[in-house]
Amino acid sequence: MGEMQEVILTQEGYNKLEERLNELKTTIRTEIAERIKTARGFGDLSENSEYDEAKSAQRANEEEIAELELKIRNAKIIDEKEIDTKTVQIGNLVKLLDIEFNEEVEYTIVGSTEVNLAENKVSNVSPIGKALLGRKKGETVDVEAPAGTIQYKILAIKK
């Protein structure tokens, strides 16, 4: 896989990764082990779909565990105290005005593992995240979107 990049996280995002990892290592590992044990009891493993499915679930679970461990090892937690609101940075909530549609939108800039479009959490490497980083309140930014360029005016930067 090569060198893993630094994974930028808020404390909340880091805690969620740790909780998920813990769940995979305990509850889910145990459930899968039970499924494998039960499936073994069905006899012939060569044509035992329950056994194959359980082994496959086990592989997927171990892969996710390895991936989460790697992310946690490479995590850089943002110190919320160091986040200021002079310029846009990871951890900020940015209030924007979509100039064309005269609509206000808010985005929280997060590291790539915490992206959640339903909560308007966008990555620092997404087109909008890249366009906003380092900019100040009152500035207008152009964001290259699939549908063309969108212009936003930065109304407020909060944390």
C-alpha cells in the first residue's frame, strides 16, 4: 500500500475510529467466530456456503481492523484550541453565500476520514475544501464543481 498519509482528525473523529476498532476486535470477531464454529458443525466444508460466508466476513473484518489501526497510527488530532477563525482551516465551520443562487450554506472542513455529506462535512482535499483553506471572511472563492464553477462569498468562519 505504500506510505500512509497523515490522517487529520478531530478528537471526536479519532474517538469514533477507536470505538469502531474496539467493536470489530471484540463483538464482531466473537460473532464471526461463533458463525464459523456453527458452520463447521454442518459437516462437509467443501460445499458449505455458511462456512464460506463466515470466513469471508472474517477476512473483511480483519482487513477493516488493519485499516483502522493504520489510520489510528497515522492520526494527527487537531487541537481545537489552536483552530482560529482568521482564516479557514480544518475544524472550522464556514458560512458561505452561493452568489449565483443567493443562498447561504454552511460546511465544516474535516480530514478525509470524517467526511459526511449529510452533515455538510467536507474534506480539506475536496474542491470546496481546497478552495476555502487559508481564505478570509469577506473573500470570494471559485470552486470547480462538476456542473461548472461556483462562486461563494465567505460570510463567517466559526469553530
